[in-house]
Amino acid sequence: MNKLVIDFEQLFLSLPGLYLILSPDLTILSSSEAYNLASMTKRDEIIGKKLFDVFPDNSEDLTADGVSNLSASLQSVLKNKMPHTMAIQKYDIRRPDGVFEVRYWSPINIPFLDQHNEVACIIHRVQDVTEFVIIQSQQQEAEQLTRGLQTKLSEMEIEIITRAKEIQKLNTELEAKVATRTATLQQSKIELEAQAKKLKTQNKELEQFAYIASHDLQEPLRTLISFASLFEEEFKGKLNEDAETYLNFIIHSSKRMQQLVQGLLDYSRIGKEVSLKPVNCNEIINEVMDDMAASINESAAKISVQPLPELTGNPIEMRQLFQNLLSNALKFRKKDTSPQISITAEQQTSNWLFSIKDNGIGIAEADKDKIFTIFKRLHNRDEYEGTGIGLSHCRKIVEQHGGNIWIDSQPGLGSTFHFTIQNKS
Ligand code: ADP
């Protein structure tokens, strides 16, 4: 049988492990191909060179301690002539282009003793554990992250529970407050309703009184006026000057009183007749203007009327409303300026908004509310004739039709009366 000849050098070179053979003065004597591959070196370029010249520390890593750790391990092997297993090392590898690559190694240094029991050389064997270390460190990071998240989560849970408790407390307080408010409001509502009812009754009684009083005053007034007129007819020219003046005063004042009483009577009648009918405001305004043709012509007034709606209401009262506002617009004109009046209407959600604008004397801010009160006037009768009843009529009529009336005005710059009428059609 032929004896098998083995080329041990070739065998060493081809070993799957990563081996480096070092002399006691740490010169590289040999290396396995697997070692060269893993350390990115060429065999013939490292043989004969000093170990740490070939594998210096990574100059960019200030914490690099590969050289000192390996050096200490090799010294211990030389001294103790015993194998030395090193802990996993970070020992970066210099690529051919000079840049270092991160590498972790698990090295063991074993002495090879000669026949005199001296260290002939050192077998340096390493395993590249870079991937393993990186995976482990990633796992550690992930675990740390998970732990961090878990802590955050429990903190958040505590926060949520605390907040929920606070909210619950606030809710309970709020509910208690709302309950108290609701009870107070309910009480106020009951009181207001009772007051409104009382006021309504009082108002009705007052209107009834005004109606009866004005109605009953008419008769003696009529008698007074007719006898005063008879007296005037019979004694005209037979009285002295003073007596005639006094008689004129009596006739004039009783006629005025008759007007006022009539006004009061009309006022208390508004709303008594609840017969609602279709009211064509265009027709009404035309009739009113026809009736006023004389004063319109005399004052050379220009009146523009935009198309007005047909609505449901009391035609007589609506007519009176337009008549009062139009006659005021003509009456309270500026001296030497002919009246310019415009009448418009605009539909709103549940109302019609009417506006009657003039270029008359206007009204001071402070008087704007007063003028809707019965018998309230801002001028004496020598300046402008009137009873002070017209606008109070207007307000009552508008309110009977579910609306409001108000004025926009500035002294000397004219006035605009606005009123709304509920749209019932
Ligand atoms: P009267 O016209 O009989 O005085 P009203 O009740 O109609 O009574 O008006 C009350 C007061 O409001 C008037 O005396 C006047 O001072 C003021 N007023 C009414 N309409 C106008 C207007 N268009 N321009 C300026 N003032 C007005």
C-alpha cells in the first residue's frame, strides 16, 4: 500500500479556520488563506512583518484597545507558555484603501513549544463574530427601546387615569352647576311669566280705561264745541275784543282736545279687530299718496316707491301706518328744501323689512326712543302742527303685526324709519 504524502503547508493554508503563526518577537510567519480573506490582507505582503505594523489600532476610534489587549495576551502566552483565550475584541480592519471597517473577533493564542520546552511560535486563531455582535447589540437596543416604550406607556396610563379622574370631577361639578342654573332659570321663567301675565292684564285694564274715558269724553266735548260755536255765531260782533279772544281760545282748545281724545280712542282701538286679510302694500301706498296729493304738490315732494309685497294683516291699520310715516316725512322737512322720500321693502327670513327714508330735519340720538311714546313731541305746535300720537299708533300697529319699529337718523341729515311685519303668507 502506497504511503499517502500530505503537503502540510498547503493543508495549513487551506484550513477553514483563521490562523496566524507568530514568532516570539511577534513577526508574522504564516497565515491561513481564510485569515487573509477575513483580514483583507495578502499573504505575501504580511509575512515577515511585525504583527502590530500590519494590524494597528483604528486611529479614528479613540477608545480602540485591540493592540494593547492582544499584546497583553501574547505576552502572557510567552511568559506562561499556556494558551490564552481573549474576550471578544473590537479590532477594526484596515481596508486596502486605508479606511477602517468595524470588526469583532473572538481570539485564542496557543504556544507551540520546542523540544526544550521553549515557545517556538504562537498560533493565533480568531473567529470573526462581527455579525453576531452587531445582531446582539441591535437586539439590546431593541430591548432597551421596548423597555423605554413600556415605561412611557405606563406613565401615559397613569396620566390618562389621573386626567380621566379630573375630568370626571369637573363633569360632576359642571352637572351640579348646570342643575342649579337650570333650577334658577326655571324659577326666573315662572316669575317672568307671572309678571308678563300681570302686565298684560294691567295693560288691558288701562286700554279699557283709555277707551272708556276717551269715548265718554267725546260727548261732553261735542256739546262744548257746538255750544261754543252757537255762542260765536249768535254774539259775533257784539262782544268786546277780550271776550272774542277768550271765546276763540275756548273753541280752539276744545277742538284740539277733541283731536287728542279721538287719537286716544283710535289708539285703544288698534288690535281690537283681529280680521287678517291679504294686504297689497302697493295699492295702499297709492291710495295714501292720492289722499295726500295736495301736500305732496304743495311741497314739491319727490317720492320713489319700490315694488312692495302683498302680506297678511289688517288693511285699515296698515294704511294708517303708511299714512302716519309718509305725512311725517312730508311735515318734518327742512325749510327751503323739497322733500325726497323713498319707500322700500326687503324680504327677510320670517319678516318683511320696510324702510321710509326722508331728507328732513332728522332727530337727535337722545330723542330716538321718546318719539314712539304717546303725546310725546319734540316741537311746539307753532313750528310743526300735530298731536304726538302718530308714531305711538305706528308702534302699536307694527307690534300687533308681530314686528318692530325703529329709526336711523342724524339731525339735519334726514331720517329713515324701519319697521318689520311678520310674513304670515
Ligand atoms: P306728531 O307728528 O303729531 O308730532 P308723531 O308721534 O307722529 O307726532 O311724531 C312724534 C315726534 O317725532 C314729532 O313731533 C317729531 O318731533 C318727530 N318726528 C316724527 N317723524 C319725523 C321725521 N320724519 N323727521 C323728523 N322728526 C320726526
